[in-house]
Amino acid sequence: MKKTLLIVAHQPSPNTQNMVAACVDGTAAAETDDVLVSVIAPLECQPEQLLAADAVIIITTENLGYMAGATKDWFDRIYYPVLELKQGLPYALVIRAGLDGTGTQRAVASICTGLRWNLAQPVLLCKGDWQDTFSDQCFELGQYMAGGLDLGMF
Ligand SMILES: Cc1cc2nc3c(=O)[nH]c(=O)nc-3n(C[C@H](O)[C@H](O)[C@H](O)COP(=O)(O)O)c2cc1C
């Protein structure tokens, strides 16, 4: 049966766009026949899309010590519609932070604990000046999530 991996990505800059593209490339490199991957901006993502997902990758920037407002808006809108229906959902989190990232990591962990989602991969915090290795790490994360979903690892 086909499974869906949803990537909810806030990508306001060339660097973050590069990270998201690398993550998507990674999912393709997993060479799964049965995992459908879709990328959507948080402001466009409705609860129904999450209800149809078997795993989610959240990619967000840190702004003003917290997740991007668009990402928070997404959590605000999906929280109660999915709360009872998506417990155990495997998720991964990628943060692009110019300086820090801890505020975003803490806040997302708290919300996802409330949702009873399962962190499937250590949080990927891409912090500080841009490094090309960030994209490599995003690629690996996408590959792991797609491959893991395909193999029923989570
Ligand atoms: C208004 C604003 C607030 C920001 N606040 C933070 C912050 O609190 N912590 C942090 O680590 N980075 C902060 N940043 C940096 C962004 O996280 C970073 O610019 C963004 O992830 C895009 O990365 P890039 O510059 O490599 O494209 C902020 C950026 C903007 C525009």
C-alpha cells in the first residue's frame, strides 16, 4: 500500500530552498516505490493533508527565538483536528537558524509531545553561517525518512 511522506517546509531564502530541495532529493534517492512525497508550505497545509500522511518532515527557520510564524500558524490550525487521529505519527524536524535554534527546538518538541507524535530522527539543527554540509544532512534525513517509512521502521 502506498504511504505518504509530507514535507511541511517554510523556505523563505535561497539557502532554505536549497535545504528543502536536498531533502526531496534524498527521498528520491531512497528509491521507494510505495512512498509518495509531497512538499507544501505551512500556510497552505490543511489538516486533511496531515490526516492523509504517514510521516511528516517539518522544515522551519528560527525567527526571533521561535519557529517561523508560518510554522506556528500551521500547528495552530492542525492541532485539534488531528490530535485524536494522528497519535504516533513519525516526524522529523529541520531547523535553519542564523544563530541559535534552541527556542524553536524546544517549542516544536513541546507541541509534538502534546500531539503524541514520535520523533523518528534526531533533530537536525543547521545553525550559524551557511555550510554546504547542511544540504548534505537534509539529503540524508530525507533519504532516511522515506526509506524508513517504506521499510516500516516507524
Ligand atoms: C526577523 C528575523 C529574525 C531572526 N531571528 C533569529 C533568531 O532568533 N535566532 C536565530 O538563530 N536566527 C534568527 N534569524 C536568522 C534566520 O533563522 C535565518 O536568516 C534563516 O533561517 C534563513 O537562513 P539563511 O540566511 O541562511 O537563508 C532571524 C532572521 C530574521 C529575518
